[in-house]
Amino acid sequence: MEPPDDVRHDLSPASERHSGAEAYDHGWTRDLHSAIRCAAVLLALLLLIDWGAGTFTPWRTALWCTLAALLFVVLCPPRVSAGAGWLRSRSLLRTRTVRTDLLVSVRCLDGVAQRLVLRDAFGERVEIHPQVLVANPDLWYRLDEDAHTSEARGSLLCGATALHRMSERIDRETARRVFKVSGLE
């Protein structure tokens, strides 16, 4: 799908657009340390069991190190950041960026691992966990502001309802936090 005519003059890829302040996932460092701790504990337990059973060999140690590294790769959270007109998810293996001011669809995938899937007019796609947006209002503000721009331009063909549901969820969580902090809960 081609972007609307009124935005053709501003179609630089999202990686080239870095104007304004960026918003980051503030819980990413904590989640990264958690993934490291889980992998380290698994490795320590496996090595301890091997040593206690008397089966401690270099090959088994390499196997346990590989298993712990795989656990880390699985648990390592993507780093989500956003700026004016773009949202980026950076994992260990790849970086994905979408133009949030040219969104075409937004889908909320429910299931074991909830995901919010954003797709722009260039075919780029980013999946993020909705909890990242709930925990980081500045990220949500950037996405919501640009999604409204997409909706006003007519490029957002599918997903306005998913965004409105996400907005209600974030408003609920924010109100709950305010009540908790003020002692009214």
C-alpha cells in the first residue's frame, strides 16, 4: 500500500528520523538483569549437580554453558524506544523500526504471550508486549500521538479499536497507580 499523497514529501525511512526527545523502556535494564540471573542460576545448578554426581567433564560443561546461553537468548527482553514518528524494538538478533505516523494496521494478539503488532506503510513490522506501554507512559504517549496522526491521514486502515482498548487499559493502570500512591486504594 502506498502512503497518502500529502506525506510523500516526508518519506525518509524511520531510521533517518531522530528529531525530538526519545522515550525508552525504563524497565529494560531490570528485565535484562533478571534474564542474566536466571541463566546464571541454571548454569550454576547444572554444574553443581554434575560435580556432585561425579560426571563433571569438559563436554558436559560446554553443553550446560550452551543451554544457559540459549535460556538467556530466550529471556532477553527487546529494548523498545520511540521518537517523533517512529518506534523501534531492538533484540539480540535484529532491530525493527516502524513509522508510527504512517501506521497501516495495529493488531493485539492475545494468548500466552500477548503482543501488539504494528505495521507501517513501508511494510515494516514491530511486535511489542503491551505491558511495556503500560509501564512506560512516555512510550505510549509517542505511539498514541502518532497513531492519531495516522488515523487522521487515513493510513490506519485496521486497528483503531485495538489502540482505543490499549488506551483504556493504560488509563485504568495509571489511575490504579495514582490511587495506590495517594493511599486511596
